[in-house]
Amino acid sequence: MTRVLLIEDNDNLAFGLSRSLEGEGYSVEIATDGTRGLSLARSSHPDLIVLDLMLPGVDGYTLLRTLRDEKISTPVLILTARAEEADKVFGFRLGADDYVTKPFGLAELLERVKALLRRTTAHPVGEGAAANGGGERFGDVTVDAASRTVTRAGSPVALTPKEFDLLLALLRRRGAVAGRFELLKEVWGHQTEVATRTVDIHVAELRRKLEDDPSSPKHILTVWKAGYRLNR
């Protein structure tokens, strides 16, 4: 049975979410503070972590950073009452996979959970490219799908797993446009359209790390009202 670790300090919300997740067939373990949540994330090996950011003990940001520093790659869905994009960007930089802003609809949250779990059980993005061997290049950037590494002008560039998967999805299209929902479906596993800026935030992060001038990109381009494409 798929195991979900829910780290949420609001008892009523934690109870309601756990009942809904169990109704979908998941096994749910609850932690109501960050210290307990971190311990369970290390020891119980959940398939997915649903993580509130505002926690007693260890806050969600610190918990997430600790997990990623320890090379624990369990997918993490952030629950946040903070609507500011800077907070979401910070969460993604620490290694979050997706987020839902409070207050949220239950159907949306369950869809995000299902999407992340589909991605972890499906074949990894870029598997075909890895099998073919060799690196992909654009500008001074080299992408090695087999080792999941990126270098820029010979220096390593640290990408989060989702940033890397998004970059491979754009590379694979050989300059063709990819729509936002198309990328959400391929990289994040979404099956229905949801209102989210997840793709846009990750594109901005890729530009920040890989473009000479992120405000005027030469390679990771926006196609107005259509999506994004990668220009070599």
C-alpha cells in the first residue's frame, strides 16, 4: 500500500486530510510537529510527504532542507498559507516537488498527490535520452541525461530533480513549443489542468542558473500564449 506521511500541526486539518487520503487507498501517518515529522521521514520511508511549512519544533523549510541534504529524495508536496511567489520559489529551491496554497480544494490536493505518485512510479523523464548515450548541448550548457548532470562552461550546475526533468522535456522537443499543461502532465504527472505557476517558477529558476541574462533569455524562451521552447 502506498504510504503518505502528513506533517501538519492543525489537528482538525490533519484528521480531515488523513481520512480523505485513506479514502483514496493510501496508508497515512501523521506528525503534528517538525521534529517528529523529520524522524518519521527518515525512518518510515514514505512514498510521499505532505508538508506544512509553519510547524512547531522544526519548520517546514528546515525539514525539507535537511531531507535533501541527507539525500532523501522522497517527493514532497508543500502546504502553505503563504501566497507570495518568493516563498514558493524558496521551497522549490530547497527541493520541493509541488505546492498547494491554503485554503485549497480537497479535489485539487488529491490530484496533486496522485500526480506526484504517478511520476515516482512511472519511467523517469529522459530515460530514452539516457539510453541513447551522449550529452545534449545548447549555448555553453551540456546536459548528460545518463548521469543527470549539467555543466555550464565546464562548471557543474546544481539543478533540483524537477528542474532537471523539465530541462530534459524541453530538450527532447528539439525546439518545438511545449504548453504549460503538457509540461505539467509530463514532468509532474498531472492529468487535469489546475491553476498553478509551478512550471513558470521552474522555468525562471532554469533561466537564473543557465542563461547569461535571465531577464532576456537566449535559450529557454517563452512563446506568448502557447508555452515554452528551447532554442539551441
